[in-house]
Amino acid sequence: MINVQNITKSYGSIEALRGVSFDIQPGEIVGLLGPNGAGKSTAIKIITGFLHPDEGLVEIDGLNVLRELQAVQGKIGYLSENTPLYPELSVQAYLGMIADLRALPASEYIGLLSNAVYGTGLQDYLTRPIASLSKGLRQRLGLAQAILHKPQFLILDEPTVGLDPTQIVEIRALIKSLAQESTILFSSHILSEVEAICDRVVIIINGEVKADQRLSELSMSNDATLVLQQDSDDVQQSLTGLDGVRTIRQFRSSDDYPAYRISGSADITPQIYAVARDRNWAVRELRRDTVTLESFFNQLATTA
Ligand code: ADP
């Protein structure tokens, strides 16, 4: 488990992180989502032990990242924003160098190398100099070095940044497949990416966690939309007193019918339906609204 407790970090007068806390359970794949400048990279550098927080604590698998850094680094694979790749080395020589740096046992090296190379689809490029690789292939190599030692935790900073759409699809699929072996935290400023890859999203805006949300629970909105065929002057009054109704907002639907957005403390569509039938309203549409990650994020961003 990754446990981030109340971390703060300032660069001079810039407060990059202000009391950030969240947990990641074993086997989860969690997206750290936020606009550029929100503090994602800073958080990831602190979680991986590359940067010291001003305050707060990070534990990975029960180990204190600052005090037990070496043990922690054995458990994590890290793809930073700019993973240093040495252009003059071949893919194989580079991964060999990483294996040496990680002091991987020689007896396990071939197995680990082939796992990382096949896992990232680099088998046809082993002898190619890194200088000749496309951006997408370099990103795969960055992932290969991150997974070489079969880490329990994989931490990826903006893994698809700078890639073309085909490469993005490939890398996303690759990350999902890596989740079978590792607990994954990755950062992104792209909503669709987080939606495509992860189970849970931690939204960070202006250095603060604004939401920690399981995506499967996001679509359960308690808002309902009622659209009528014609105006009826008892709607507001009839709905206001209903159990669970919080607010009612009237608007015109896109095809110009009288419409109401009713927010509730639970699913209120059955009660609305009963009232509509009782009052003989000509109902054009009654639905429980769904929340997309985009609408959820935009609401947070505008209230930040
Ligand atoms: P993100 O990864 O979400 O884009 P960062 O963690 O890179 O955000 O940055 C958070 C804030 O800290 C930004 O305002 C950024 O300009 C600032 N920042 C990041 N790194 C440094 C640094 N080395 N020196 C000064 N300011 C920095």
C-alpha cells in the first residue's frame, strides 16, 4: 500500500503542495489528475523519494520513503517526466545498465529482461541505438526500465505526454496490462486517459486534493431531469415538498420544452414520477442524470 500523509512542499514562495493525503491499496490503478501546475509531478517526486517534502510522510509497503529509500526503490518502478535515456546505447545495453544499477541477480537477468522487453513490445528493437527510436518507442523503453525488476509498485509521471494518438492507445493498453502485476499510480492532465485506465482518481488542483473518487461510483448521481410537453404552474410547488429534494432549477431543454433539474439526497426519480402521474403532467422525459468525469472535474475546477 502507498500511504501519503499530509505532504506540503514550497518552491520559494510557490506553494506546490498543501497538505496532500491519499492511500493506494494493493492492486489498484489510481490516476493523479490535475491541470498543469497543480502539483502532480511534485507529489510523484516526493512519493518516489526524489524530493523531500517540507512536511508530511510517505510510506510504501510500510516503509518510510525518506528513511528507507533504498529498500523503497527496490519495490518501485518509476517513469519520470524525462527519464534519462542514453542515446548512444542500444536498447539491450541500456536495460543491461539498469539491471546493473539495480544489482539484479545474473541468474534472473534473462527472465526479467525478456519479461520487460516482451511486455513493452520492444523485442524487435533490442539492437537499435536509442537515438534512432521514435518518441513512442522511447516511452516504451522508459516503461521497460521501470518494470525490469518486476516492481510491486509502478509510478508513472504523465506516461503518454508527447505521444501521437496511436502510441497513446498502445501505452494505455500496456499500462492496463501491467496492472496485473503491480499497483499503479500515474499522473495525467487528460481526463479521457484517466477514465480509460484507472479504477480511482485523485484530483489535485492548486496543490490540494479536491476529490478522491472511485470511477465506478461516479455515475451514481442524485440529480434528476424532468422535461414536460407544456408549462404547468404547479411544478415547483409540487416538487419542493418531496422527501429528499434539495433544489429545483427551471430551464428550457435544447429542443425548447420546459425542463427542471432537481437535485436530491438520494435517487428521487420514483417520487417525481408518482407526483407527475398524480398531477397529470404531460411528461416528455424523466431521467436520473449521470455524472461524467469531465462534468465532475469541471465542477471542482470552477469552485477551486
Ligand atoms: P504539475 O506536475 O501538476 O504540472 P508541478 O508539480 O510540476 O505541477 O508544479 C507545481 C507548481 O510548482 C507549479 O506552479 C510549478 O511552476 C512549480 N514548480 C515545480 N517545480 C519547480 C521548481 N523546481 N522550482 C520552482 N517552482 C517549481
